[in-house]
Amino acid sequence: MNIYILIFLMMLVTYIPRALPALTSEKIRLSAYWEKFLGLIPYTAIAALVFPGILSVDHVRPAVGIAGGITAVAAAWFKLPVFAVVALSVAAELLIYLVV
């Protein structure tokens, strides 16, 4: 029974910080600068998480990860859907992996 209480309390601890901004976001008005700043945070977090992975895909052939990263940036630059960005990155990595 204690494990269920623990799971429930852990659910509350993670749910409340996520739910409060969603419930109060309409009441808070921010300037355009802060709206843009807060809108860019997810992109910077993803970049910080993905970049080390690009460099550590294959220690023997780092060109594989770099090619995938460059392809992903180029595809995202042209505002392709996320699925297309991932598919093109995987295809580029596979191509470089087979060639090099």
C-alpha cells in the first residue's frame, strides 16, 4: 500500500508545476519580448540535449553525426515537418555511414 501512496505523491509533485502555468497563463500578460523569450526556451533546451548526441553517435566516424545534424538544421530551416526532419537526418546519417 505504501508504494501506491508514494506513486500518488510523486504524481502530484510532477503534475502541479505543469498544471499551474496552464491554468493561470490567461491571467498573466507579458510583454512581446518576454513572450518571444519564453517561446524560444524549448528550442534551446532541445538543442542542448541533442548536440552532445550528434558528436557522440560514432566515435570512429564523427562525420556521421555531423551530417545528420547539418541535415536536420537545414530541413528545420525550411520549416519541414518534424517527421521529415527526422527522416532526412536518418537518411543522411545512413548515407554517410555507408559511404565513409
